[in-house]
Amino acid sequence: MTDQLAQQPNTPWKQLLDNGLDAVQRTYLDRYRQTREGMHYCADVIWGNLQTPAYARAMLTVVADVHGGSHDTIEEAVSTRTARGALMGKDGRTSHLLLGEQALRTNIGGTDVMRGQLDYLADVMDRDGLTLGVVPARALMPCPPPTTFTVFDRMLVDIETASTLIQITDSGEIAVHVRTFELLKTVAVYGQAARNLILAERDRLPA
């Protein structure tokens, strides 16, 4: 996998955002075009490829606010980010997504945004090429609880911290993340059980 971002294994978000939010999102869109197999664990927010425009807009706005980035290209960035969803299942691509139950609860954008996001998540979870599981909050963890990470084609791992994008290409470290993902799968729920958790959180939102 050739990737401009991966050429710098530890890059502050502030530096990545120097060229605008949309530039970062375009780079990620290119990466997902190259990726055949993705493994994604999102501990506390919804995975970017399944974000609604409203959720993505709220998320990207707070990212810009935290890092002092410009809001000028937010709408372009939203369009680019949500375009990643169209790649799922295309040309044999597969995405296995595990969401921590907290990801269903973290309030991004307010009640209306969250209601729309959770409804959308429940609607698309059976999409071709996507396997979606939820790790219940009370699941007996089979490994140390990890932060959010993505494994691209078992060749690259992304870890997003508050300040820095960490990118791992060492095969031994990648293997640890793959093993962690496999362990998390053993306690995740899928299918109707996952949908029930999503819809239960939707129903708990205030009217």
C-alpha cells in the first residue's frame, strides 16, 4: 500500500490540517480506494465510513475547533468523508467493524443528529461487504481495552490520539492489533442483537 500519510508514522493533527480538512479527507478516501480488507475498532464514536453527513459535520467542526483549523472546507470534507461509504462491498472490498457500546452513546452534534445517525446505522448494518458488531459495555474483556484503531489490509495500522495520528507498519505490531481485533470479536454481538443495542440507544434519546 502506497500512502502519503504513512510516510510520516507520527504526525500531529495540527500539521495534517494545515492544508484544510478536505485535504485530509481526500487522502483517506484514496486510502480506502486502495484497501481490500479493513478491520476497524471504534471505542467511542461511529466509524467515519458510516457517519451521516450531519454527524460528520459535527465531528469535523469540533476537530477544527480543537486544532485551530479553518472551517472553510468543512462542507467539502463532509462530502468526501461520506463518499467513503460507497466503497463498502465494491469490487470485493470487505469491512469488519466493531463499535464499543459507548460509540452509540457519545453525543456528537446533539439529539437530532444522534437519532439520525443511529437510525442510519441500524439501516445499513446488513450492507454487502460490511460486518458490524457491537462490543457490549459489560462484556468480559478478553484483552486490555484498546483505543480506536484501524487495520488496512494487514499492512498498516492507524491509531488516532487527541493530538497525533500514529501509523504502524511494523509487522509484529500489526500482528498484535490483528490479534486484539480477533479477541474483541469473541465478545461482540452481531445481527439482531447488535441492532437491538443500537435501537435501544436511539430510544433513550430525549424527545
